[in-house]
Amino acid sequence: MKRIVLTIALIALCTGMMAQQQTGTWSLTPRVGMNSSCMSVEDMYVDMSEDHKVSAKHKWGFVGGFDAEYQAQQQVGISVGMFYSNEGYTYGEVADIGKITQTTHYLNVPVLVNFYIEPDILPGLTLKAGVQLSYLMKAKFSDGLGSYSRGDNTDSFKHVNLSIPAGISYTYHNFEADLRYNIGVTNVCKNVAGTDWSWKTNSLWLTLGYRFGL
């Protein structure tokens, strides 16, 4: 009788361990949140004076989408996602002009390798890094003057952008808080004759998601 009980206990323990590892399974995590982004643009001079120089500031925007992940090993997962993000930069309120804002609408496809920290050390914590390809859907420039606003300026930017995302997430009962920073690699600006602009865009994403097993 003791042997039977011991055998059943060992089977239950092994089954529990297998369920925890979930190697070879897929999951889907929808996420929504906000981002803070900026471009490495030049300072703006209101009246060509150093005293009236205005630097670009971070712009807040919306980000939402999903990650589909394959659990390759117990502590390693590979994910592919698709996200919409509202990014850009702003000069804030500028004297005699008003608020100046550049908005870019991107469709992003991040491919990440997720490293799950040992459960006995930091349960629920994951480190992630990879590469992200972004497609520009639309861009718009606006200022407080209205009549001088350029409006749609999508043609001023390249349609494809490459960045390196790195981040950290914490999962609790399938809810996942994710913080990642996207480091711009390629020049997002189309250079016109006589210019050599090299603008890169960086963004910080904070999202909340819910993980479903597939």
C-alpha cells in the first residue's frame, strides 16, 4: 500500500513539474499601455538667438497589440508581436507659435528572446531583448498657428525603421506588466538636398497584458 501511495505521489509530482515548465507550448498576450518617445532632432531657434533655443521633449502616446510566444525551453521563450504605437516628439509651448508637435503612427513587429529568471530566485520576472521592425503608417506636424501648420508630412520620413528593444516584465496570475525600451538604429528622416539629417527615434513602452495559453 505504501508503495502504491508513493508511486502515485511521484507521478503527481512529475506531472506538476511538467505543467510548470510548459516547454513546447504557445501563449498569446494582448497588451495595452502608454509610451514616451523622442527623436534626435536639432534644437529649434525661435529668433536665431542662442538665448531662445528650444530642445525637443518626449511625447506621450498610446501603444497596444499582442505578443505570441513559443516556450522553447523551461527558462527561454521566443515571441513575435504586432503593436500600434503613437510616437514622435514635441517642443512644447513656444513663444508666439504655440505648441509644436510631430506625431508618427507606427505598426511594429518585435521579435524577442525572453529569459525567465529562476523561479526560486525571482519568480515571475523575465528579461527580454531582440529586434523590432516598424512601418510608418502616417506622420503629422502641428503648431499653434494653424495657418502655418504643415499637416500631413508622411513623405518627410522613411517608411521602415529598425530598433533594438530591451526590457523586463513581471507576471502574476497571468497578468503581466511589461517595460521595454526601443533603441533606434536607422535614420527615420528622408534627407533633402543640402541636408545630412540623421534622426533616430527612441521610445519607452509600459504596458499591461494578460497571458492566454494556446
